[in-house]
Amino acid sequence: ETGVTQSPTHLIKTRGQQVTLRCSSQSGHNTVSWYQQALGQGPQFIFQYYREEENGRGNFPPRFSGLQFPNYSSELNVNALELDDSALYLCASNLGQGSTTEAFFGQGTRLTVV
Amino acid sequence: AQSVTQLDSQVPVFEEAPVELRCNYSSSVSVYLFWYVQYPNQGLQLLLKYLSGSTLVKGINGFEAEFNKSQTSFHLRKPSVHISDTAEYFCAVTGTDSWGKLQFGAGTQVVVTP
């Protein structure tokens, strides 16, 4: 049990729709990162939020967006879903910006786009 | 920017035998290195990390890894595996200037048989 919870655990959406995935970080963790893990691959960094501001982004288009809230929760939004967006989405929280504490991962949300 | 190469996609091993999982990285800055384990339908769990200091790092469940700067490697070892070690293992790197933004390898599937 890492203290990081994600919801929902599974989700099926139709191509072109929009989806919101949620993550509740460990209390006190001011940094959250989101990753996309396609089947049979390693996780790919989507973006990171630090104190509610985006703090770095991977090679993902603008239709992937996020929010971080003061209560240590965060959201990943994906617009105009494509079939290739089908993946496990992981969030990870840690104390960021100069701290080298461990990143704790949630169990992930399995998104299937049909 | 950093990148990670895991040299073996799958490693079959007998129970109680040793195992080594190979990881090479590239980076233009100093790095922090990690090994994570992922069991089926679960998130990522940290096995061990190298931040600084001793190049031999010991982690949970009897795993250890050695950081070799000249060879840009961070291989993971366990002297005697159990059936329960069957899982996917990921090597990850982050630059000292980009804490928390992990770059993962493609993963190594370890299959332990009796």
C-alpha cells in the first residue's frame, strides 16, 4: 500500500470522447507525475505538476492535460481519444524540487479506447 | 535528456538460481538510477535506488545493483530467486536536474520455474 490511489481502475471509452483520470497523492507530497504504459512497454513520462503548476512535459500532444489541487489530488484529462491512447495510466507522487525522496506509484487506471 | 536500455526482454530462470538483469543508460548530466518491479495488474514498486555514495546498492527482497559510471550501467542481481520473483522489472533514470521525471526502459520479464 503506497498511499497513492487512482480511480477508476478500469475504463472503456469510444474514440473521439474525452476522459478524466484521478489520482490522490500521499499527504504532503507536493509533486505528482503521470505516466502512460502501453501494453508490453515501459512507462512513458507524460507530465509533472509541482505546487499546482506544470513542471515539465514529455512527448505528448496538448490534448493530454492535467490539474493538481491543494488537497494533493490531481487529474489527467485526455481529449479526442484515439485507439493508441489505450494503456495503463500511472500517477506517482513524491516530495519534489530538491528532495530525493522516493516516488510512490498508484495501481493505475486501465483505459481501453474502442 | 536521458535514456535507458534494458538488454533482455525476457529472462527465464530456475528457482534458487541467481539472476542478473542488465540496464544501460545515457545522459549528459549526472543521474539517479532506480529499479522497479511490477506484478500483474499492479503499479510499480521500488526495489532500490542509486543517488550517490557507494556504488553497490542493496534493496528489498534480496536484490542488489551496482552502479558503474564508466560503463554507464546499473545491473540488477539476486543470488537466489523464488517463484514469487516472477514479474516485470523496469530500470529507470532521472537527471539530477529533473528529479521525479523518470525515463524507463522497456522492461525485463523474469519467469521463475521450479
